[in-house]
Amino acid sequence: MIVSIADIPQDLIDLHQIHVIPINLDIEDSGFLDKISIKPEQLYSLLDRVKEYPTSSQPSYSTVHQLLTFIAEHYESLIMISVSEALSGTYNVFLKAAESIKESNKKITVINSRLNSGAQGLLVLKAARLIERGIDHDEIVRHIEISPIVALSSGIGAVAVCLMAEPVSS
């Protein structure tokens, strides 16, 4: 699962089965769900016409909790890679949601990436490729936590990621 500002192409989202939670975008007096009720092209065209620069906010705890609960029903373990805790409250929302479903006996790890936007997306893709290679949960976490950290930031929003490391066996 990613928050929509991750800058990961749709074909890779589909290939790696990454679920997307939209960030909230506020543009003057209107609220939008990123990439659902407003597409990037529409947002960019609005930027030239608005008086106030758009703002974004993290997804609600309720939204994250509902999706994580659903995903946990289908996977043995979850690895959540969050935007930098210093940049967004999203990290804490993910921690809280993960804690609330830990009683389901699922292995859940929340990682503070210390990154944002495209740099975060690259880290998520690294984790997805490790999953694809059959690397186990703890080893993926170790690889992600020791990855070189590149400080980048984006203009709007934040990113949080949840990757499903091990599918539930039938």
C-alpha cells in the first residue's frame, strides 16, 4: 500500500500489487482525493489559476486501518515503509494502525524511510523486487533499513508504503 504521492508508475503498482491510499488535497475551498477525484494533469493546470498554493494532508487513521485490516487477511506479513517521520504525521498513523492489527498474529514492520516522493518510491520498488525474489520478511526489512538514505523532498504531500511480504498459504 502506498499513499498516492509516491511517484510510482501505475504499471509497477499493478505488477507488485501495491494498494494506493489517496492523500487529501485542499485547493482553495475544495477538497480532493489525489488521483481519484483529481488527476495530476488537472492539479497542474489548476496551479496556474489558484491564488493559494494547494495543501495536502495525511490519510485518516480510519482509512489506513480499514485497508490494513483487509490486506492482513490476505498476507502473513506486512512491511510498511513510511515517509520520513520528520516530514509527515503519516508515519505515526501507520504505526498506530499496525499496532491495532498486531493481535491478528501477523508479522508487521513499519519503517521510517527518512525519504519522500520519488526517493521513497525507489525504496518501495527495492522492497518489491526483494519480495519478488522470495526474500523473507526480516531480510527485506534489514535491506531497506540499511539502504543509503537520500534526502529529497517533493512539492506536495507525503508517502507511506505497505508491501505485502508473504502471501497467506491456501
